[in-house]
Amino acid sequence: MSQTSLGETMKPHWKMIILPLACLASTNSVCHALIEKQEPAVNVIKGTVAAIGYHMGANTRIDLHGSRHATQASGEARVSARPKGTEIDLRVSDLRPPSTLGGQFLTYVAWTVTPDGTTKNLGEIQINQNGSGRLEARTLSPTFALIVTAEPYFAVRMPSELVVLKNVTNNRTRGQIFPNNSYKLMKVSEYSRSGNPLSLIPDLKKAPLEVYQARNAIEIARLRGAEQRSQRIFAEANAALQRMENSLKQNSGRNQLISDARQTIQLAEDARALAVQHEELERIESEKQAAAAAAAAKAKAEADRRAAVEARHQAELAAVREAQIAAVAAAHAAEQRAQAQAAAAAAAAEQAALQAKADAAKEEAARAHAATIALRAQLLQQLNSVLQTTDTPRGLVVQMADVLFDIGKFTLSKDAQLKLARLSGIILAHPGLNLTIEGHTDNTGSDALNMTLSDQRASTVRQFLISQGLSANAISSKGFGLSKPIADNSTADGRRQNRRVEIIVSGQAIGADIAK
């Protein structure tokens, strides 16, 4: 069915109320912004939705998808942007009765959300037994998002957090898309401070839905303190409620009954909003008074403290003057003795501090040396468990025999790769170590060939270690060919020993820095 928007049915006839209340009869963006500011931040949360800037003169179909509160629901809006306003034909389906989301929720309301976060009540969507409903509305803005919320009555000014449908964009969307627009939502607790106020279960055979909404609106306003904080408007709302109940008893006709109910709802919402405003003003005033009292107490305490300090200071000055007059000579002698004693004490303290510092440095050096020796021994043991390792002045020298390379080549055997992988894990556990990889050969073949082979083998080991996670900046490699034998090349055993790759592990952590 077609519903009129909230602003089309409200009449601003209570001019004596302060400015925010005057806005309660309007749905324009300025008034909405002012009303929203009156809602305490504790009652408000934020939501996001994509807005669409519709092309003037174009007709666009927009899909609405159900939220976690109504996953089964869906909707479609046909939007026509015209110079005099944007026409919206919104259809929804598969919506469950709003009371399934909470006994205080009796209807659904459609909203526009502009990119600046302003929300506007487009009107009520009353669903049939199949969960379907329709709303035809118009808005002046050509750029907005569409959402549908569950509400306790149609005349709300801020959407509740129970968003059941909101528009989605896709590649068929015609218009400029403004993603992730933030807007305000009323917390459910604002309408359910006492749980389910009236346990309302609408029986539409006995009365139109607006009747139940009116009763709900009055109860919500009462629970929000409207009887005390907005007595005049709440009294008008109660009077309108009584007229509605009389119309219901007298069977005055559906149109009259709905008219009385809608007037009750609007007045009750005005009373609730004004009560919220007054409550917020009371809170602000209370905070101001508390802050002023605290500031006054602080100022008095500070003044008292300063007065006490000044009095003590004056007393001390008087005592000093009297003591000086009575015993100038004695005071002078005492001052000289005190200075001498202070100088001696300071010198002794300084000497003690220097000695303590020296002792601490010596102890720290001893501890560091012991830790270095222990780490070096631990590392030697760990490396020896993988490959033969020797402790030398240059550092810990890990020996890789010729058999760990393919014969006459510089490629690593599988066994060599496994051993080097284990070695990498050990080195990674001790940050700050440097590795120097040296390749050596026997005297078989030419000097140039041996130099190339030794350099390639050393480089291969370096690249493999880097691939295992070691820093390239901490590893260097070099081939020495046959220039540094460790055994006699005239025997097969000697040549075997000379064909080797040595990994020298050094660094401050183990007390050795190799010269590169």
C-alpha cells in the first residue's frame, strides 16, 4: 500500500516549545541533524551503507538484501530522478512480522541515507501475511542509500539498529556510487529499557496496526521519562490516545481511528524526543556543576596550600634571622665545618662511586667473557654434531670434505645439503655471527682450473646458506685453489684432505672476528 512520509502528516502547532522541539514536526535534513544531536551518544551506534547518485531523468532498479536480522528477506526499488524530486517505488518480500525481533517492534520503516549521514523517514511499510509490502515515496535528494528498519511505530526520527534490508550495488547499478557512508542508528535499548513494555501482539482483526503503535509509543515515551520532562506534550499525547481509544470503542470508522492513532504516535514521539533532550541537558548541567565544584575545591585547596607554604616560609625566615643575630660567629664556624665535612663526604662518595663503577665494569666484563666462552663451547659442540669443527684463533672452522660435492664439480650432494641445512638452523639461533667460506683443492690440474673450482664450491655453499635464511651481508666466500694445503699433495690421503671447503664462524658473540 502507499504510505505518506512522516513530514506530510505532522503539524507544528506547539510554538511555545524551545527550538529543538519546533523541529520535531519536520523531516528536513537540518531538523534531523538537530534532533540527532539531542540523542545522547550512549543511545546511538553507527552503521555503513553505499549511497547512489542517480542520473537525472533515468529510471533505475536497485536490489535490497536482507541483513543478519532478516536473511530471508529481499527487496527491490525502482528509482526515478526528476527535477522536482526523486520518486521511489519500494517493494519488499519475505519479511517476518517485526515483533519477532522484539515485542516492542510493530512495523517497518524505509529510510534514505545521504552521503553526509543524514537519514530521512520515507514512511511505513506494512507487510501482509506473506511478508510482502510496498511503499511509494518521494525525496528531494538525488543521492542516497535505501534501508529498512524494524521500529516500534512509524513516526520515529532516527532508524533503529535493527536494519533488516539495505540496498546493494553491482555492475548493473546506474549512477555514481558512494561506498561506506556512515550514519547513526538508535540502540534497541532506547525502546526496551524495561524489556517488552506492553507485550504487544497485534491482532489486526480487532484494530489497525496504528492503534498498537500508538499504545507502544505512549509506553516508550513514559518509560523515557516524558511524564516528568515533557509534561505538556505527553499530556497532549495521552489525550490523543484517549480519543483513539474512544473511537475504537465507539466504532467511529477506520479512517478516524487511524488518524487519531497517528496523531498519538507523533505526539508521543515528540514527548520522547523532548524528554531525551531535557535529560541530556540535565546531564550536561550536572556535569558542569560537578566540574565547577571540583574546580572551586581545587582552587581553594591550592590557595590553602600556598598560604601554608608562605606561612612556613616566613616562620623559617624569622627563625634564621633570630639565630643569626644570636650567634653569628658560631653559625659561621659551624658553616665552615659543615662545608669541610660535606666536601670530605662528597669526595668519599665520589671515590666510592668510581670504585663501584669500576668493580661493576670488571664484573660485567668477566660475566661477558664467561658467557662468550660458554657460547663458543656450546656452538663448537653443536657444529661438531653436524660436521667436523675445530676451535682456532680465527674462529670455529667447519670442515666440508670433498665427498660432499659431486666429483670434479661444485654442486652439493644431498648429504651436504642436509648437513648445511642443519648448520643453518644452528647459526640462525645465534644472531650476530659472520661466516667466511673458503674453497681449497689439491694440486691436481692447472692453477686456474683449481682456483675456479674452489671459488665455485665456496660460492655454492654461500648461496645455499642464504637460501636457508641466513643474511647475505653476514656471509662471504672466496676460492684459494691449491695455495693453502693442509697435507702433503704427494699422497692420495693428503690430496683428499686438501680438497675441502672451510666455513669459518666468527663474531663478537663468540670472541673472534675474522679478518676479511
